[in-house]
Amino acid sequence: MAAKNKADSGAKVTGKAESAPKFPIEKLKENCLNLFGVSTSTFVGATYGMVGKYTVEEMKTHIETWKKEAVK
């Protein structure tokens, strides 16, 4: 039984059951230069109107997409 539990716990670690931690936008903004390589003003522009919590990878993808958009 112990061996089965060990195998089960290993599957959980490698599976999608565990997700990356999510952080509030304010926390991501405090560390935007280190995390995303953008200034605070760029981060604020990219996240204008956004609320909630995001993973670093989700926010990185959003900022890169935002930077590629044409100016309106």
C-alpha cells in the first residue's frame, strides 16, 4: 500500500493537478522589471482595466501580446 501511495503522489506532482501560483497585479507590478523586463509605466499600460490574480507566465504572455498591438 505504501508503494502505491508513493506512485500516486508522484503522478500528482508531474500532472496538471498542481498549477503555478497566482499573484495579485499589484505584487506583479512591484517586480515587473525583474519578472518581465518592462518599466512600471509599461506594466500599468499593459494591465489597464485588469483585476484579479495571474501567474507570471500568464502575465508575461499578456504583456508580450500587448506590446505587439498597433497603437490606436
